[in-house]
Amino acid sequence: MIKKPCDMEKELKELMRGGKGSVEVTHIFKQEELKGKCRLCARLSINPGSSIGLHEHVGEEEIFYILSGSGIFTDNGVQKRVNAGEGLLTVGGEHHSIENDGEESLVLMAIILLY
């Protein structure tokens, strides 16, 4: 299956997970289009000064792959700078957040797999 960008649903989330500003979510594939245990397969674009707030994952894990930009990733209370090309993993029972403290969009792939 090939899904063209014009067929992908987009939404703008304000204050995502209690974060700041706005995040553009492009749903590459929706959960109902996939046979595997995947809740989210999306491209996220976090605007400068915006963030996804601190949240926990239970019964699932989330993978981020940074496509462009950089920011601050909080991984179970520890802040780390992240850059394009890096992969991030938050497993069940852990919590994370990510903030764009730069001047360009922080763009990443986000995949949430269910246990």
C-alpha cells in the first residue's frame, strides 16, 4: 500500500499532553489501517517554543526518531539534548516529554506499540 501525503489526516494539537504551544500531527497510518498492535504511526512537527508535556506510557511503548531539528528530551526525570538522527524509546511504566527550544521545527516520527 502506498499512502500519499494528501491522504494523510493532519491535526494541530494545542498544549499536547499539557505541554506548551502547538504540535502538528500527520497520521501516516491510522490504528484501524494496521493489523499489528500499533496505536500511533505519525510524523510530529513541534513548533519552536512548543512541547509535548510529561506523560506516562502504560501497556505500550513509544518510539521517537528525530528527523530534523533538536530539543530537550526528559526521560524519567533526566533531561538530555536530542538531535536529528537519534532514536528515543519510552517503555511501559516510564514517562517522558520533549521540548523544542530551538528556532526551527523539531520534526520526528512517533510510533506507539501496544503490549
